[in-house]
Amino acid sequence: MYNYTTFIHLKDIMDKQWLLFVGHLPKGLRKSEFLDSLIRLNTIRNRVMHPVKAVKLTEDDFEFVRRFHTTYKPKSWS
């Protein structure tokens, strides 16, 4: 059902239905910080998947993705 959900769609869904998700997400997660992270992740994803604009990824982008993966890995969810 959610095979083609983008990060932006996921952000909108989670924003509107936050109370359904918050109990399953890592403890101490701040809603605004997490939703902002999904926006940034989407921006990076778009640059990778649609390289026609020739916008280069930075080391900061790579570090952000690494931090996101470490911080929000599924094992930390309940």
C-alpha cells in the first residue's frame, strides 16, 4: 500500500497523524526535528534520483544521511 510513498508524503501523513506514530518511534524524538529531517532527506533523495540539474551532493549531505540512518534505524522503534 505504501510502496510509492515519498518522504514528503510520509512527512505529511506523520504530521497529521502524529499520535498514531509517536508511541512507536524512538524515545525522546521531537516532532518538528524529525519532520524537518524528512524534508531534508527528500531534498537529498531528489538530487540523487533526478541529477539533471547537476547539483552536487556535499559531504554534509552524506553525513546527514548517515546520522539519520543511525538515529532513526528501525531497531530503535518499538
